[in-house]
Amino acid sequence: MITRSFNAGLVYGLSVFALGFGLGVLRTLLLHPLFGEVWAVALEIPVMLAASWIICATLVHRLLVPSQWSDRLTMGGVALACVLVGEALVSVGLFERTLAEYLALYGTPRSALGLLAQIAFALMPVAQLRRDRKGD
């Protein structure tokens, strides 16, 4: 069953990364000039988390991820790894930062706030265990 969890994590992570990339472009172009960097991220986070919840629930059911802690933690961990690696690749490849410069961004309020949201996104498969057990 770990294979299902791993595959679900890949699809979950890549789906949310793609959505985040698109919303990140909109955030940078539309919200950042109006509200500043931190507030723009703060406004984007609820949208990302709501979409992540829906994507996660859909994948858990479609890919038949078991209702076990280990399977759900695997799914969330793989998804988080996909997002973090994807962000690092974009930062290094598209924005021509070094890996050290990219990692240093986590010391900024904007990136720290984003990391907290990514941790919440990674825990969603586990958070949905209670929902699954209730039969919702």
C-alpha cells in the first residue's frame, strides 16, 4: 500500500506545485504591488490550502490511499518533498539563485509564512483520516 501512498504523494505534490506556480505569478503581478510581499502571501495561503484540501481528498479516494497513519504520512511527505524540490529548481533555474540563496529566503517573513502553509498542506492526508473514518 505504500506504493499507492507514494504515487498519490507525487500526484498531490505536483498538482499543488503547478497550482502554486500559477497563483504565485498572479500574486506577484497583482497582489504584491497593492499589498506588499507578506500580505500578498497571506492572502494567497487560504486559497492554496482550500484547493490543497480538495485535491488531497480527491486523490485519497481516487487512488485508494489506505486510512492508515503511515500511508497518509507517506503521501504528505512525498508531496512536501515534491513542492520543496520544485521550488528549489525554479529558484535556481529560473531566478538564477544559488541553493544557499534559495535556502536563505526561509529567513524572510514571506517564505517562513509559506513554509508553515506547506507544512499544513503536507499534513492534510493525515487530517483527512478522521473525515474518512466518519464516512464523509
